[in-house]
Amino acid sequence: MLKSVKALDILEIRQKLLRPTGTLENCIFPEDNDISTIHFASYLQQNITSIVSLINSPFPHKPSSNDWQIRAMATLPEYRKMGYATSLLEQCILHSTSKQSNTLWCNARRHAVSFYQKFGFVMIGEEFNISDVGPHFLMKFSPKDKS
């Protein structure tokens, strides 16, 4: 089951999986409580299995006010490769398409690049490092032109 949730509902998993050396406070994004920001969680019974945040944020290389950024996608290890992240990503694509988005984009961790590529995301530029988080690639999906 997939639900829209509050940022507070997913902070613990964000911290545990994406910033394990940080604090919960390090995992709060300035946009978390923006009216346009959406947080989704996949559930198995009453347990959250996977999370993602979708933020209305301009794409760095060709900014538009109608771009959406995927942030903090994570799946608990015991639920990986079971389709939970796929459902979340499909929901993000559906949402951005329904908003007639110009670009859906993310900063993907190195190990997640192939996951995004399966859905038509392409890498833009070279690998870069996010301090205290690690190596990433800028990736984009353009619902309007699929490039």
C-alpha cells in the first residue's frame, strides 16, 4: 500500500538509511513543509517499507518553475527488490506528469543509477560528491519529451 504522509513520519528512515552518522535534524529539508511538497511511503501491513519526498524545485541545468525533484528515496534493507521503490518512483512520475512537469530530476547515489535508468532517467554530467553523504549523479526524466 502507498500513502501520502507527513515529513515527520519518514524522518527516522531518512536518518537511518541516508544519513546514518547524522541526527534527525540533519534529515529535515527546508522544503519539507512547503504546500507543494509531497511525501510518500510504501507500507506492508502497518510497517513503512520505503519512502520518498517529491519537491517542486527547478532543474539545475534548465530551470523551470514546474520541475519536480525526487529526494530521499530509501527502502529498508529487508524490503529491497520487492517492488516498493518501483511503486514510489512510478507515483513520482505520475504526479509530475499530472502537473505537466517540464523535468523530473534527482541526485542519485551511484548504486541507484541503474534503478532510475530502467524508468528512462538519464545522467547529466559527471559524478559529484555531496558532503557527508557520498557520490551522486544528476539524473533527469522529462515527461514532455522523454529525454
